[in-house]
Amino acid sequence: MPTEMDAPSARVAILAAGAEHAGHLRTLLKTAGLRVVHSGGLDAASLRAVEGLSADVLLVDLSEEIESEIALIDGLLEHSRLPIMFNDSSPGGGRANSQWAQRLAQKLIDMVRAAAPPRPAPPAEGAAPPAALSAPAGEASRPAGAAENVWVLGASLGGPQAVRDFLAAVDADLPVAFILAQHIGVNHVQLLAEQLNRASAFRVLPARLGHVLRHGEVILAPADRHLQLTEDGYVALTATPADAVYSPSIDHVMTAVAERYGNRVGAIIFSGMGDDGAEGCLAVARRGGIVWAQDVKSCVISSMPDQARKTHTVTYSGSPPAIARHLQDYFRDNE
């Protein structure tokens, strides 16, 4: 059996479906000669810890049914700066015992030796804001019945639950259309739409080419295309921009909507890892739009709202239900 001195300095972080199981894996892998720098469950505390870890590889063990954690896994794939290795130590996948640990240790050591290229880094803090935008399209050019007010919801890790709580608290007669830019896998967009539909009085649907935005709707930006709005108010889907680090890019969606709706646009940044949406906040504010963000206490990961606040464009922060109430008060006071 290799010892810590025999093995390369492979630092491993473990996330498992249960904290008890994570502790069991920690013991096995340490015995196999690996340095385990973190072990925890697929929960908010461990996800926060992962963001600042000094590790060579992240081991995500799927030993239990985790369909409810799909969005969290998608978020890790999208944003983790660490190489990720998925493993199944369930009875069907090979059980977690000493022989399993030895084989896995060798795989992880090989992975570290391979030194895979780093993932693209997010835009540097302080990067130049987007170039000046053209004037928004006039209201008269929009189709009959098109939304007059459009708000972009940006979310990532922890976002689906936050957005669900927000939409559940929004009244059906609120005069606004929402566009949700949620970091999520391509195959999960329809599933997310169905889940949000069950919780919201608004109609939730994936973006479709040629769709007209209307009040009472939530349009989900696709993960494999770039959502834009034509000058006369229709949804356009184009190739993902080459400079888009995230998918969908919250920055790009916010900028596209601000370009068309000017001071009738708003943006809310919910829970998420990274800084996507920060430059979009600047684009919205430059057009005279409103920017709000989820507060730290109610977030699974507060990086995205925190980065939005650093732009000094956020004028209100609160929990998802509190933001919904604030939005309703805003439209009531401005009728």
C-alpha cells in the first residue's frame, strides 16, 4: 500500500451525497496515501468551502440518488476552477472499500500528473465595461401586446431554489416579463421550466425564436445559444459569443435587454458562484435601469450578488420573497 511519502502530493477535496459517507471516503483515501483537504456533503456549507479550496482535484461521489442536486452539479461543472472527477461507489458502482480506494487513489494521482490545462478564468475585476450601446428601440415599434417592462433574473449555484421562492411570491398581475439567465446544463432547461411553472403564477417557458415577450411570462435563456431581442421586440437566438465564459452568459443577456428596453429594464442577481452579471449590471444602470441583488444570508453562494454590489449599481438587497414584495411595491408606487 502506498504511503503519503511514496505518492505524489495529490490534494483531494471530497463531496458526497451524505456527510457520513464523505467522512468514510476521507478515511479510505487518506489510508491509500492521498492528502484529503476537505470532505463534506452536497450542501451549502461544503459548496462554499469548495470555492476557496487549495486542492488538485475535486472528487464528487454519486453514491446515492441525487436528482434534486442536478443544478448544484451543473454549477460545479460550470464554475469550479478544480479538475472534477465523478465516481460511483454504490453497490452497483463498485462499493467503497480499501481495494476501491487504492484504485481510485491511483486514478487521482494519474490525473494530477496529467496536469490538465486550466479552465478559462472569469473576466478580471476592474475590466473595462461593455462598449457604448445604441439607443433602445421605441415602444411604437414593438408588436401589439408586447411587454413594456422586462426584468432579467441572473442566477447560478443555488439559483433555482432562490428563483422559485421569488416567483412563488410574485403576483400574477405584475406588469412585467422576466428573462431568466440560469447557469445550467442544456438538457435541464426544460426540466427547470417545468419546476418553476409549478411554483409560479407566471407562465414559464424556454426561449423560442420569434417569440414576443409578454407580461406574465418567464422566458428561460438557452444554455447553448445567445438570447437577444430584435429592434421590434422579438426573441432572436444566435451563436454563443466567443468571449462568453459562462453559459448562458448573464452579462450578455442583461446587456442585450438593456439595449432594447432602456430605463424600462431591471435586473436581479441571485445566488451564484463567480462574477457573471457584474458587467451586465453596469449596462443596465447606464441605460437608467434598476439593479437589485439577493442578500448574503439567503444565498447558497453569494459571490455573484457580492460582485454585483461591488459595481455600486445595486439599490436593494433582500431575500427572494422580500425582493418579490419590493418589486410589487415598486410598480404599485409608480403606476
